Amino acid sequence: MSQLSLSITLDDEATFENFYAPFGTLQHTAMQCLSKRSEPYIFLSGNAGTGLSHLLQAACKLERDSMYINLGLLDANSTDKIFEGLEEGSLVCLDDIHIILLNQYWEKAVFHLFNRCCENGTRLVFASHKRLNLMNIRFPDLITRLKSGVVLHFEDYRDADLLNLIKYRAKRMGLNFTHDLAVYMFNRTKRSAGSVVDDLKKIDLKALSEKRPITQPLIKSALDL
């Protein structure tokens, strides 16, 4: 079981099998690197809804002694002590790292964690909603470290990919979703992977609770359209 921090539990559905990554996208490249555990350090960036948190949590599920930390949950009293001993595990995944890299104190904390992990052979994966080369990092040695591995920036899913994502996740969930129903839902949902998955869960819950087949009226009701 992976270790947890900052009141985070790993999402049961955050697995590589549940992740839709079209061939040729950088999401697919990242999934290959993470699932094969072939890289000692990876820096991923992209907008919300491009799969960053899903991939980090999926990677942690492959390791018995991993750590997933959502830095977006830090409060004003947090200290770099949350990084103590992380290098003793096999994998450390830091989500929303852009939040702390705006602060010189935290820059040095990440720098020292990076060095300890390198010395101990601990794999590192960082995720950010800002491109690495657009962050105003003032500690040159940290910049060097952060650029030393695989650096990938995810583009938003294209409309065709999001439509296929609806079909893919619906099938994984055991939902009877025809192409026409997928198009109907797609035209009425927010254009992001996270929104698509959330709406599918609402539709599934509605169908189960009312013991009704999935139809356009049910989708409309489930999504409050």
C-alpha cells in the first residue's frame, strides 16, 4: 500500500488501465515511461484536466513504498519537514509543484530533496500546471536539476480524443453507451477529461439509482441540463 500525506488518499480509479492516452500524444509517452518505471526523474506539465494527477497516482500504485503529495493542500504553517525521509522510498510524486516553486525557501527544499533522491536511487515525478521554462525559478542549481530528466508538456485533449475518452471510460465502467449517446453527452459537457469522467459518474449513479437504461433524457436529467 502506498504511503499517503496531506490527507490524500489515492483515487481507486486512477490506474493506467483507466487512463485514455491516444497514441502519439505526450500523455501516451508519459504513461509508457511511468508504467515501465524506466526513468529516474520526470517533470510533467499541462492544464487541469490533462491527466497529471491521474498519472502520478497510477504510478504510485505500482510501488509498495511510494509517496504521493498534493502540494496544493499546503497551508501557511507547512514546512519542508514534509519532505523528510522521502528519499527512503522507491518513488516520490509531487503534484502541483508549481505552487511551491514561487518561493525561494521551497526552491531550496526541493533542491535538497532532489539531491537526496538521486543519491538514494529514488525515482521522482513532478507535475505542474505551468511549463517548466515559464516558471520564475531563481535558484540556478534547481533549474539545472529540474531540466535534467524527461520534461513533457501535455496539450489539452482534442475534441475527437474527448469523444473517444467518453466511449473508453464508459466501457471501462460497464455502461451501455452508444456512439450517439456519447456525442449527445459530449456536446453538453465541459471540454476537459476531468469533467467528462465526473459526468459519466453522475450518469452511472442516476441509471443505477433509478434502475433505468442510459438514454438522452436520463443523461439530461443526470447532468441537470
